[in-house]
Amino acid sequence: MSRSFLLSSFVALTLLATGCESTSRTAPVPRDEMTLATYAGSPQRYAAESHKLEIITPASELQKSWESAVASCGTIRCEVLSSSIAADTSDSLPSGEISLWVAPEDLGKLLAYVEKLGKVARHTTERQDETTAVVDTEAKIKNLTSFRDNLRSMLARPSATVKDLVEIQQQLIDTQSELDSETAQQKILANQIEKIAVEISFSAEGRGENAGAFAQIRTALRESGSILADSAASLITTVVAIIPWIVLIVPAVWLLVRIWRKLRPRRNRGVSSTPTVTSNS
């Protein structure tokens, strides 16, 4: 197998892959394939749905409500992705956050349970159309799979030279790497479409008017300390900047004083040697 024949084969396979991609965007995909190919061939559009909730609870009940929300996820088709909670301190109220995925069929159960844990201050729903991404990803996977299989068949030809085999093998490695990347992207899209992302944040109620007044005092003290620290830092910076000049200024002043002291007696002598003219009346 000559190098020109190998290159022409690559070009033909690339053109074939391009043609398959354009065809796959219009031709329906068999419904018995339980992959995202069913989405690509279907006129139905697919979107990634997400919900964000902010729950207000008493400060003393926040941790209990947060733990209850995390536990409720285990009773339905739900997966906790991350969770965090901040304890009550003298400077801030407690708070908590939960990020999870839930099956669409169990979303209503989750929301109904979480809304009973406190007052719903905010509930935001977002939907992002992912139909184009699904179609493109499925088309790339199909074309790359066909291209990889053709490369494997070329490796099995007995007429291939060692140089041809090395080039085909390198192309096969690159194609498989790209195919793995697209497959991973396909799984991410499947999770986004088949599951619903929910973010829940828990905030504590205020401690009352007295607490608000004390909070303002604490804020003022913190700000005054910050201002004092900034002033001290500026003073230190100024002193450090002046030190090199002091090393030069002090000797210069000392030298000028000595010169002035040496010149002053001469001036005094000059003044005393001047004759005084007196007149007789």
C-alpha cells in the first residue's frame, strides 16, 4: 500500500464521515436504540431544567431543616451533589446550601417537602434548550465510530506496509480519543435532560430589633478597626519610603550647619574691622 493510496483513503473516509453527519441531522434514528439517538431523530425538543429555592427558617431550626432536606433526598430518586452549612456566630446568622439532582417524577415530592421546612422567599425555574447539542453529539459519535471501524479494517489488510500501519494506528488513537470525549459529553447531556438540577439555600430569620442595633455596632467596630489598620499601614509605608532620604538629608544638614558656623566668625570680624567715623561738634 503506497502513501498516496493511504492518504486518498483518509480523504475518502473523511468525506464519508461528513456526508454521514449531514444525513444524520435529517434522517430519523431507529426508536429501538435506547440512547440519545432517539432524541436526535425525534421532533420533540429537550431542555435542561433547574430550580433554585431560598428557604427562610428560625435560626434555631435551620440545621434541623437542612438535615431533614438532605435526608428526604434519600427517600426518592434523588442524588445529593454537594451540601454545606455555616454555624451561628456572633457576626453572622447560620446558613446552609444543598445541590442535588432529582428525577422529574419526584420533583413535586421534593418541592412539597422542602416548602414545609420554612418560608419560601424565592423560587426560580430555568430551562435551557439542549436539542442542538444532543443532535450534534450523537452525529459526531456515529461518524467517529464509523471512521474508527474503517481504520481498523485498514489495519487488517495484508498489503499494508509498516509505515502505513504506523500512520493508521496514530490516526486510530486520535479518533478513539475524540470518540471517548464525545461519549462523555453525551452522558453529561443525558443527566441534564433526564434529571432536574435543584439548588436549595437556607437562611435564618433576624434576631429582632435589638439584635439589629447590636449588629450595627459590631459592624461599626469592625469598620473602625479596618480603618485603623489601613491608616497604620499607610503610616508604615510612608516611614519606610522616607528612611532612604533621611540617610541623605541628615548628613547634608549637618554639613551645611558646620559650613555656616565657620563662615559666621569671618563675617563678624569683617564687621568689627570697619573704622567708625566720629564727628566733633
